Amino acid sequence: MSHVEEFLTQEEEQEIIEAIIRSEKNTSGEIRVHIEATAKIDHFSRAQQLFHFLKMDNTKDANGVLIYVAVDDKKFVLYGDSGIDRVVPRGFWNATKDVIASHFKQGNFKQGIIEGVLRAGKELEDHFPWDHNDTNELSDAISKG
């Protein structure tokens, strides 16, 4: 079994998916989680690449947020599209990264990802509230590479 498959249990993955669904319920924003073993390029560039590959840059309001984790590299990136990046409070991304990192350092990977999802979801809800014409534009499943 690969490190990617061992990183989270099936139950933990389901809890993360449920957090994504809950977070997206009140916003037009989209949140995705991608997990892979390692990146062959710098992690921020890889997150940008995946953001495009997962079609997260095609959301109507440029309000997608990706949590990217490279398991073997022990690295993660929190990446938000231009629409959400423009409106979040100063320091939001770094504060959220710190919360995720503090959980990861304790080996609480599921909780770190969930906290990141919930914090992103709150900001998305504040700035991009759901309206009756909204559709879920992207899958809520965790993607793996």
C-alpha cells in the first residue's frame, strides 16, 4: 500500500468529504483536497498545476480553494483562486496554514485538513454566499495522484 493510501483511513476521508459538503452548502465557492506522494517541482507550482488540472480555475466567481498535500515530502499548500484571494482578510492564508501545520505536526492529518476546509468554507460563505442558482461545479471527492 502506498503512503498516499495509508495517509488517511477511508473513514477519515469520508469525514473530510463531509466537511467539504458542509462548507460548500452556504457558498458558491468550491473546495478540493488533493493528496499525492511527492512533487517533482516546487510544491506551490505543483498546487497551481493541479488547480488547473482539476478545473478549479473554471469556477464562475474564481472562488476555488485547493488544499494540496505531498505526503512523502511532508509539505502542503493552501491555494485560493483570484476571486477569493482578493477578498479574504490580510493574513488569512498564513493563519489557516498555521492551523493546518499545527495539526500535521501532531500527526492529526485529518483534523488539519478539516480545519483548513472549514476555515476556507467560512470565508467563502462570507464573501460568496450561496444563492438558489448555484450548482456544485466540482467534485467533493478527495483526488489522489
